Amino acid sequence: MTLTKRNVRLTIALVIGVVFSGLLLSLIFVQVPENNRDILKVLVGFVGGAFVTMVSYYFGDSDGSDGKE
């Protein structure tokens, strides 16, 4: 199996999706100690930004982005 650029991007996107989902679920359902709650919120925000970027890349409107009209 050869790793193509598309496969690597898809793998990274899936990992980001799973990590983001896990962080959200842990924020909702797990009792986080008071000292670690702020760190978890920052992580959710950071990974959430990466998730939004990934979603906009794969599902966003990219017509005309290659220079052709």
C-alpha cells in the first residue's frame, strides 16, 4: 500500500475528528478536576479550530480556487 497525499490528509482528518469528539465527550461526561478544566477547554478550542479548518477544506466551496474560471 502506497501512501498518497490524499490518504495522508484523510488519515489526519480522521484523527482530528476522533480527538475532537473524544475531547468534547470528556468535557461533557467526565468529572474533570478543577485544576485541569481550563487546560481541557483550551485543548477543545485548539482542536476545534483544526476540526473546522478540516471540514471547510473537505466540504467547503473551493470552486475557482485552482485559478481556472
